[in-house]
Amino acid sequence: MALQVPYVAFRDWPAGITQQVEQAVLKVMREQQYILGPDVNAFEDAFAKFLGADFAIGVGNGFDALVLALKSVGVGPGDEVIVPANTFIATANAVVHLGAVPVLAEPDQQTCNLTAETAEKHITSKTKAIVVVHLYGQTCEMEKLQQLCKSYNLKLVEDAAQAHGVKYNNQFAGTFGDAAAFSFYPTKNLGASGDGGAVVTSDPELAAFMYRYRNYGQQEKYHNELIGINSRLDTLQAAILKIKLQHLHQLNQERQRLAGVYLQELQSISDLTLPVTADHCGHVYHIFTIRTSHRDELQSYLQQQGMQTAIHYPVPIHLQQAYRFLNYKTGDFPVTEELANTCLSLPLFPGMTAAEQEQVIRSVKSFFV
Ligand SMILES: *Cc1c(COP(=O)(O)O)cnc(C)c1O
């Protein structure tokens, strides 16, 4: 009987991390500072320092981080915001949530990331900002995107929900834009044990706005300077993230090692497209996505043999029912549509065993012979 291989699992890797996390949780329970307790500030400082940014503002989840980042740079009703057509729905929803219009742009066919070339075609007099998404854990080519935003006077926001601890040139993703949104959803490279998120910025004005906005618009309790929301990073999650941040490099290196094994072992299959990393771009393999025209058959074949896979993402935003109001149609984004029809994400997570990975490799190979 073949081994059951999950798409993702939470393992005690590096060994001992589970116990450290449990102790951190216990400490918070005993201190009872559940809302904006000392661990929130400690984690915010540690995360900002890790990335080389001035501020990290902990919030309830990645979606709220995107909303805050966009709102802080002034996105509002009537604005257009350029967003990659192949991203998780949250990126576009955050734009709509602020009353602005998401304008979709094709990714690069090789890297699956938005580029300055494809984004520039969509710039109009109404464009306020560009949201780049470092998809699957690979950074976008930031130099040209920064230049583009500068020359058109646009705000640059990074959706770094899949890109904790990855560098473009020698600089971390999340430090290129005016503001960057991170998610700490449990399966992300830096994951909490529940929902969590953060906005990262080095602009003190944006940070001051966001610290208040996430907490009902108050800095001092019951003194409200603006009409804010409640989206605070939970103290328990902050305590957990503080531990996990100490291991982030190691966790990412393990993902890169596992990706290296896949890349090596699957390279000779002609009907398979493997992830491509562009020059100067780092990749921390939040998701290891292969592409094949036999995607659905491969997925069922692996499933029958006990291996779970995933699709990121099966229905592009412009073909989602919720986005009919934008009046896009099939054929508008051929690269994105092809990706949706051919991509398959293989199991890859820290703590995945060699036996598990060997089985995935063996099965993928045997499918194609
Ligand atoms: C996970 C993710 C988000 C949203 O994060 P949540 O914490 O689940 O709200 C946003 N954008 C991208 C690209 C993501 O992968």
C-alpha cells in the first residue's frame, strides 16, 4: 500500500518548534494580556527589523493588511488599481472593498508574476496604484516596477502574503513599495495558529494612520481621531509568530531544498513545465507549481495513489461570478487562463519526508511514461 502524502501538514520541524510554540501560548494565557499585549509589539518590532523596514503593523489577517495598505496610500472610490489577473481573490477584493476598481493585468508567461511591461499597458489617468503579488513565493522584478510607479507617480503596494523572507537582489520582499501586506494564515511560510496579518512600511505617516485605523481610530483608549475598524493582531498569534520568525530562514531553506529535489528529478519530463525563477529574484516556494496540459488526469492519478495536490488558482478573477460586473470575458487574459487550466501544486512543506517526496516524484514520472 502506498504512503498517504498530504498536500500540506504541520510537522514538528525544526524539531522542538512545537514545544516552543506551546510554551509561548501558555505564557500568554497566564499573563492574560489578550488584546494588544506585549507580544504584539515585540513581534511587530522583530518582523520590521527582520525585513529591514521601519514599521510592521499587526492586523487580523492578510485581507485586512491589504485593505489598510491600500487605504493608507489613499486608494478610494473612483480610483483604478492595477492587479495581476492570476492571484488569490483577496488582492482584488481589497481594492473593491475600498470602492476602487481592480484593473487586471496579465502575468509573465514564465514566472507567472506581474511585470512592468504588462502593467504599463493598463495605466490611465485614473490609476492610483499598482499591487504586485510575489506569487508562489517568488519576488516580482521590482526594479522596473518601482521605476514605472515613479515615472507615472503611482503608489506601489506589495501583496507579500506568499513571500515572507524572500529577497529581490539583496532586499526583502515587503520593503519595495509604499506599503506591503503580509498574511500569517497557518500554511504561509510564516504561519500562525489561526488568522493573522501585518502591514509593513517605512513611512511614519502611513504607519501612524494604520496603528490607529486598525484599533477603532484611537491611540488612547476612548479618544477617537478617525473612524477606524477592529483588526488587531491577536496576542496569542503574535507570541507564536515571534517564535516562528526565529526559524523563518531555516524553514525557507528547507522549502528551497525540497524544491531543488523536485526540479532535479522532474527536469527531463518533456510534457512538464517546472517553476522558472527570473534573474535577481529569490524564491521561497510557498507553492511548488508545475504545469501540464494533462493536469486534471495527473491530479486524479496522484489522488488515486494517495497523494494530495492543489490548484492555484482554478478560476481566474475575471471569470468569477462575483466579478461579472467588470465585464471581462473568456479570452481576455490568455496567459492567466492557460495557467488556470494547466497548473498543479505538488506537496511541499517543511518536515515532508524523503519517502513522501520520492513517492510523489515516482508517481509523476510513472504518469508520463
Ligand atoms: C493568503 C493570501 C492572502 C490573504 O490572506 P488571509 O490572511 O487569508 O486573509 C492575500 N493574498 C495572497 C496572494 C494570499 O496568498
